[in-house]
Amino acid sequence: MRTGVAIDLGTSGFRAQKIDLESGEIKKTVITLRNPLPGANVMDHLDFAIHYGLDKAHGLSATAVKNILNELGVKPEEMEKFSICGNPIQLSIFQGIPIEDLAYAGERKKQKYHIEEQNRDARIVPLSEITGFEEFKNCKLYVPPAIKHEVGADALALIVKAGMIESDEVAIATDYGTNAEMALKSNGVIYTGSAAAGPALEGQEIEYGSIASPHTICDVEFEGNNLRCYVLDKDMKTAIGDLVNPKTGEVVEKGEVTAKGITGTGVIALIEAGMRNKLIVLPKIHTPEGIIYLQDGIKFTEKDLIAAGRAIGALRAGHITLCAAAGIEMEDLKIAHMSGAAGTYMDAAKAHQVGMIPYNASYVSQIGNTSLTVAREILLSEDRLWELQAIAKEIVGTHVMFATSEAFKEAYLLELAYWNEGMAFKMLQKFLKKKKLPMISEPSTILKIDRQVERDIPVLGEEGLEVLEKVGTYLTMIIENCQGCKKCVKVCPTGALRMDDKGLVKIRTDLCDGANCQRCLHACPDDRFKWENLTVAGV
């Protein structure tokens, strides 16, 4: 069999497929539950690469990919083609391309530090040219283009697969993930942005959260006063879970599948159901303990509610900002497209009720994992790669940098007040009007939902799905003259760090919270724990 591999290098995790290049048939799918770089969002990954070296960041990305290839059962001498898709940061780190031009929003900063913009056009190169893949001598690497350096191949995939190139209708497309890439088309111009909503939408930064994978709660619904959980089975299909008393955790009726966590989509469904049934009155959970109990000991706390609220607020603030940039009102948005794992498994009606879909939308399409789809397309057709390059060049686009946008700042502050401080919805509307920002109204009652795929990865292949729970990437170092207090180990909140009696430190990077934490760094009483001394290790 002539073998190729397509991979979506996602911020919350990697998703890869082994493909028969002759027939185009998918043979096997492997997904990871976390990105191999320390931290749960793209800013953490940027911070790590800039402060501790692109070579270390690349080493972690490359090691994870090689572990995935091993899990797919692909040998270096067998693989002919390898295609990647994702945001510019993940693609650049994998290829070893400098990322400073992606890290700074201001042109003055770039001039001050003599930062040059990197070429991120489509390209085909020998995979053996990428450090760490020297043994892949017979394989070519296929890389799709970015539209602009800030708008990557994943955003292009979203725009193309949503049909926004051909259509002249006003529409918005959103990838409901950690970076929340979004695109709005109005009057022939495509406005893009990235809300950096954080990993709550991927089930992370939630105490019992998990990326969509087997045995995770993906939906909930009230049956009387009890909550019915719906859980993904081994084939990533929705199965009936337990019926639980949300105030006590008592199991009223056993379901078909056990659960080990809750996805971002499950969190959204829980918030919508909780608000509708007055179990949640922002920003509080109205139960005796301020906790909503789900099946198998899984809980949802007020801290989780705040994290999810920040993510939902960032999405809606992004939609408002793009409308402001396009000079249209939120009520003009009648068509919305949802992509990514969260955008697939999410109940669109519930997402609409909490404001993740513009309230005036009357048609919503759920289109699946567009990034992996495009990676597979260019793997099977070189013509498709150059077609995407032509599209990227022709798009009349305007990128809105939310980090420097006054509209986004104002809208997001109001969202935080609504979700985290208990500001009334009418007061939110009042302040939007005062700030001359596009207005949001009550959710429309007419909503047509076109769920185009059952799973974010519709076809898993005859060998099925493999979940790589351990990415197999580590950072390691020896701390000279270590006193052996192991305070660094004790303060690690995720259990990512281990140390032996000789002062050998080993950090499991996919569990590490990165720049958002660094408690190990500050816990060392002798200041001997230096992240700059860490090196990339194997399994």
C-alpha cells in the first residue's frame, strides 16, 4: 500500500489519519487529548517557544508527531506523503519556522526588534528537511497556505469548507476551539479574527474537562428535576448515560456508558440547561454546595462556570467586533457555520441560546473538522494545494487583530461583567448601545440546524480510532547540588513533574500548564530550577 498521513496540528490536540494513496481510503485515525507543548492555549505555546527556544518547541511537536505515526503503524520508509494543517503558530513550530512575527501585534515592536515576516505560502518540501525526520527519505511534506501571516491554513479551511468563497450572502463561520478562529463575509469582503477563547470550549480548564474522546459527557438534558447525561462511546457516537440528581449525585437510573470527563460541548449544554431551569443564575450555581453533580463522580463548579463564561464571552465579543469592522449590525447575521470538534458535537440550539451563535441567526450548519479535511484533500491532490494557494491570494480580506481592537476590548469587558459579575442582560444591551457597538437582542425562535456530519471526523477507517492519552513528550534536566526537598514536585497542580533522588527532573509536557503556572520555578528555595536548562527527551 502506498501510504500517506494527514494531520491537524490543533492547539488543544493533534488529529491524524493514515490514508491509502491509491484508493484515497482512510485506514486509521489517531487523536491526542492535549497539545505536546506546555500550556493550554496558543499564547502559552508562543511564550514557551520565544523564551525557551524554538528548537525545544519544535522538538516537542516533532516527537509527538513521530509517536502518532508509530501509533498509526506507519514506518519511515513506507510513507510517501505527509500533509499538515492548523494555525500559523502550530505549523511554524512544527516546521521550525521563526514565530516572532506572529507574537507581536504592533508594527513598531516588529521594527524595533527587526522582526521580519516569514513566508507562509503553500509549499512542498522533502519531509527529511524537517529536523527530527531525517529518516523519512522518501516522503514529501505538503503545507497549505496562510491567507495572511495572522490568518492561517485552518482559517482558510474554515472559509472554503463553509462555502463562503462562492456565496455572496452575509454569513459568519466560527471554529469553536481554543483559538476560536472566525470569519465574516459582508459585501464581498471577508473579515477574520481569532478570539483566543481559551481551552474551556475544548473541555480543558474545567476541573473534570476533557477534549472530545470516548467516555466523555457531550450533552445533558433535564428529565423532570434530574439530569440525563449523554456520553460518547468508543466509536465517538452519542450513547445514553446515567440519570442523576444534580444536587446530590444520586444515580436515579443507570445508562449504557460510563464517563471519565466532560467535553466543552457538554459544558455548554449544562450551562444552557442550568440557566433554563434556574439551577444557574449567573454567576452562581443554585445548589446547596454550589456544585452540579453528573455521573461517575464528575462535578461542575462555580469556578468552572467562570472559566466557561470567559470563553463564551470571548466568542460573542469576537462576533460583535467583526460586525463593527464590517459596518453591519448583529441582526444582519442570519447564517452561521460551526466547525471543529466542539462545533460538531455541540447542540446548536443550546449554543444559540447562550449566545455562541448570533441570536438573529435563522440557519446554522455544522461542518466538522475542516482543518483535517483540508489536510486530507491536499494529501490526495497536489492540484488542490495550489488551488488553495490561489484562493488565499485572491481573498479580499481584512484581518481584525482583537488584541489591539478597541471594539473587542469594550465588548469583552461587558461580556465578563455579564458572565462573571452578574450584570443583567438588559444592562449589557444598554452599554453596547452607549459604546456604539453592534447590538445583541433576544435569541430568535426560528432556527434551522443543518448537521452535515455526525462526528467531527466522519470517517475513522477500518482500523478505527486510537486515543493517544500520553503524547510521550518530556522535558528533562539535572539540577546540580539539589537539596532533594522536592517542593517543585509538590506544587505541580497537574502531576506533570517528577524528580528522582539524583536531582533528575522529568516534566510530562502535555500535562504541564506552562507559562500560566510555573509554580515549580518559584518553589525552588535555592533558585536552582531553571526552565532554560530543560531539554527535550524521548519517551
